[in-house]
Amino acid sequence: MDAIASNLEESRSSDFTEQRPRKRRKIESENQAAEICSARSTDLKRRWRTESEQQIYSSKLVEALHRVTRRTASPPAKSSINGRKVRETADTVLAVAAKGKTRWSRAILTNRLELKLKKHKKAKPAGNCFRPKKVKIRYETRKLPTVQRKVQTLGRLVPGCRKISFPNLLDEATDYIAALQMQVRAMTAVAELLAGTPADQQQSFRTNS
């Protein structure tokens, strides 16, 4: 009986010593995850708020708009593009400036690529193939709670964030709003600079940038 009791005590003590490292590992992994989340949140708060980022984005935007103007404008007409092209170009440059670190930037670049592929497919003869029409499904959002409806609305406003968790949605929305604010500042500065300079100086500004 004494031998059996000692064996039971040894087995319990061994089980306890095995469980303690597991708990420590779990706590360490949770602490590492919390540190990563806090570092990411501070990184997102610092982004898009420096003058160097704004200047880099402004120069890239001017270069992109100049290339689009050359492609779209005919020789006798003036080099001008519509507001939709400006918006698409500004969003694409903004997504490139994000370097694919966020979901919204990857979604913008993916959508631009899909649009180009669709235009390329429309240019080819489609033939007599039958394609079924896509049925649009309307979801009832009026019955949802107010907070959930607002979360869904926020997910629709941020590109590529309709089906993600709420904490990730907040991070993406924070970064996207800061990027849009920087975009507005940069585009305002470029517009004021081009509006206050003559045409020859505008041409030299485009070539230098």
C-alpha cells in the first residue's frame, strides 16, 4: 500500500510539473500577442503623418497623373483628365505607398487589376456562349442591432474589410482614415502649387518630380 501511495504521489507531482510549463507557455504567447498588437497600433498611429511621407506621395502622384494625361489626351486637345481618373490614380498611388501592409491597400490594387482584366476580356469577341445572370442577394439589415449595422457600414466603406473581425476592422479603418487625410493634404498642396505657377513652371515641376 505504501508503494502504491508513493507511486500515486509521484505521478501527481509529475503531472503538475508538466502542466506548469504549458501554462507558462500560454501566458508567454498571450503576452507576445499583446505586445505585437500594441506595437502594430502605435505603428498605425504614426503612419501617414510625417512631411516626408506626404512629399513622397505628392511626387509619385504628380508622376502618375502626368503619365495618365499623356495616355488619355489626344494631340490637338489639352492635357486634361476627368475627376474619376484623378481619383482612381490617387487611390492607386496611395495603395502602392502602403506597400501592401494593410488589407485595404491590397484590395484597391486587386480591384484595379480586375478592372484591367475585365476591359481586356471585353475587347475580345465573346462568341455565342451562354452566361447565366448573377442573382443579387439582398440582406435584411434593418432587423440587426444598431451597433452591428454601423460595423457593417464601416466595413463597406473601408476597401476589402467587409468580412473581418471588429478589432482588425478598427485597425484598418484607423490606418485608412489617416491615409486619406494625408492624401487630401498632398492633393491640396499640389493643386495650390500648380494653380499659382505658370504653365512653363508647371512643366518643369512635372519633369523634376
